[in-house]
Amino acid sequence: MSISTEPTSRAARSEAELQAMARDHLWMHFSRQSVMTEGDGVPIIVKGEGHRIWDSTGKEYIDGLAGLFVVNAGHGRRRLAEAGARQAEQLAFFPIWSYAHPAAIELADRIADLAPGDLNHVFFSTGGGEAVETAFKLAKHYWKLAGQPAKHKVISRYIAYHGTPQGALAITGLPGMKSMFEPVVPGGFRVPNTNFYRAGEMGFTGGTQEQFGVWAADRIEEMINFEGPETVAAVFLEPVQNSGGCFPPPPGYFQRVREICDKYDVLLVSDEVICAFGRLGHYFGADAYGFQPDMITFAKAVTSGYSPLGGTIVSDRVYEPFAHGQVSFPHGYTFGGHPVSAAVALENLDIFEEEGLLAHVRENSPVFRSTLEKLTDLPIVGDVRGDGYFFGIELVKDKLTKETFDDDESERLLRGFLSKALFDAGLYCRADDRGDPVIQLAPPLTIGPSEFDEIEQILRGVLTEAWSRL
């Protein structure tokens, strides 16, 4: 049999051809298909370089969301593409089901070295939802092996997003994402999040951020006791909660959560699908906030999006009962630890180290924050919050009362105007109303003050117009 060595030549498609093909055959994720069937079509992104992207008409935009909290090293990194190509030529695929390959071995070793404390064991998947699913199943299996089979429940926070697989969906705290798939996997319970701006609405009667942090953490203890410590397997928390618009933890929050988990023998899972690999200026959010989880989930930026990869990092304690005799964890994914993805991840980590991207984020994050805080002079901007290169801008109808928009107003404001207006103005970011209406920014880690100013000016113009339309 002859083997072809020359790539297939494919003709470039026109804008009209691409739109027609998309309309007829492409089902976009988390999207209204009507934008293609009833509107002018969908933006088609064809190129990225650094922190900028271009669409099929040639228009340029700032990538204010790093794709989807992913492209931390920036677009157009030839060395990452070449690392993947070299690996594909040598070994394009092999599973890590009772076998291994050097790229997965070396990457597991490197991630374990970077991870805090005794998180020394890496279970690879292909994305964040799978990583969370792995942690959920592993927690339940661990407690059965530990002689506590009733420990199967998990606790997470209101409006937190932890993924779409059936297990991860049980942990996700967004009712609107679950109702159409019910009944979901049982055992998920919700506690207040760390949105200090809306603390009073959650029942906090007033005080400092530190006091709010203790109050919010104590709600976890309250839920554990209500459900029974003998039934609770794990607590799942993002270092900075994404959904709702970037809720950073109050000082001391995670330390108190760790105390509670230790007191009741509950595992603490740090869901870092977004926060790991530089988003907060550290390899892991647990390091940024000084706490020790039992597991960390990661994905997205581990390869800067140049190839899909995710994983769950597991402590010695959780790993130990699986390390002996005939015990195995009956779980896995065909493409978990894919050799091409692992090779890209290793090269990506080299870039992080050589270019000092983590230090760059830590140095420039205060400048990013102060630049965005200039927008608080606008009547529509209620709060600016976040950390690292991960910020949310909450929009309000009344700054004094913090009154938010009703469903119809939110529909007209976010989906009907803001998302398209920001994009048309040259900024790709996220307008989200899964909690209160927010604009989220999480650009590549390579940008700096000049880009911050450019982002602020675009936001200022569009938000000013948005207010005039209310």
C-alpha cells in the first residue's frame, strides 16, 4: 500500500461560502443557532497573533478573553505548533491505558513538581469538564476504599460553573444550565459564593471582607453538618469563581475552608481549569492564596490552547489506596494525555519560564485593575473585581442601590447590544448574565499597560452608549 506524504491542497473559501456551510452544518456550543439561520451569520475568526485576532473579512480585534481563558502564551506561537508537529511525526497517538509514552510521563513529572504540597500524581483528560468529572468520581471511589462508602455528596457555590458532563453538572451551581437535563446526578449541594459586592443579599449582615470570608466559609461547615459529615465526600471551589463575574476569595477564606474540611474529613478540590497556569500570576491559584487542596483540576492554559489537554492532580493521601495490589480506578479517556498535547504543554511551560510570564502578570495586574477602575465613573458600572489577568465589571441600573437589570433589560443589554457592540468596536470579551450582568476580561498574559488603556477606551465608549439606550 502506498502512503501519501504530500498534504491535501484545499481551496480557500469565500466569506459567503463559509457562512453557508456554517449555517447548514455547524452546531455551535452554548449558542443560539438562530444567529446563523435568522441573522447575518457568525463571526469567523481566521488568524491570531499575540493578543490580536482577525476575522474572515480582515478586521482586527483585541483578544480580551484569551480565546476562552485559554491562550495564555498568546496566539501565533510557531514553536508550539512545531513541538506538536515533531511529536506527531514520531508518535501521533497512543493511549495511557496500561501503557505510557515519554511526553505524558515527562509532563506528569513536571506538573507534580510545580503543584503545591504533596500533589504528586496526575490523571490526564482532554478538558476541564472531564477533569472535574474525574475528581468527582475519584472522591467517591477513594471514600469507598477508605471504608466510608456513604461519603458521596459534594458541595459547591451558587452560580459556580464546573462543567457540563453529567457528574460535573451536578456540581455546577447554575440552575438554568441543568433544568433541561434533569434528573442530574444526585448529591450536589450549594453554599454562598464570595461576591462581596452582593454579600448582603446572601445574608451577610455587614463587616469587613475578612469577616465576610469567614462567614462564607462557615456556610460550608453548616452544609456539611446539615447533610451529615459521614455523607460528604468533597468541596469543589475555584480560587477565583468565574460565573457571576470573577469573585476573588476574601483574605483567610481558603484557610478557613481547609480547617473545616480537615475537621470533618472532607476532600478539598481546587477547580483551576481557568485559574491554573498563569491566570492569577502563579502556576496554581492554590499558591496565589496560600492553601493546600487534596486535588487540583486543570485544562485550558496548560497548552495555551494549541492542543486540547486537561487533568486532575491528586495528593499522596488520595492516591495511596490505588497504589497497591489489584486496585484500579476504572475511569479514563481515549485521548487523555495525548502525546501531541503533552509535548505542546511541555513547550508551553518552557515559554512561561523563559519569558517570565507569571512575574509579568503579578507586576502588571495592579495596573490592569486601576485602568479598569477608571470606568467606575460611568453610571452603569457598579463594581470592578478580580485578580491577576482575570477581571469582571458588574453592570447595574442604579449604583446607589445596586439595582440590577430585569430579564428583559438584560436580554436587550447583553445579548441585544453589548456583545456585538464590543466586538464591532474591536474587543473580543465576554458579556455574561449567568449571575448579575458582567463583562469579563481574561486576555493573554503577554499584554501590558498600553493594551489596558486600549481596552478601557473601547469599554468606555460602548458602555456609555449602552447607558443611553436604557
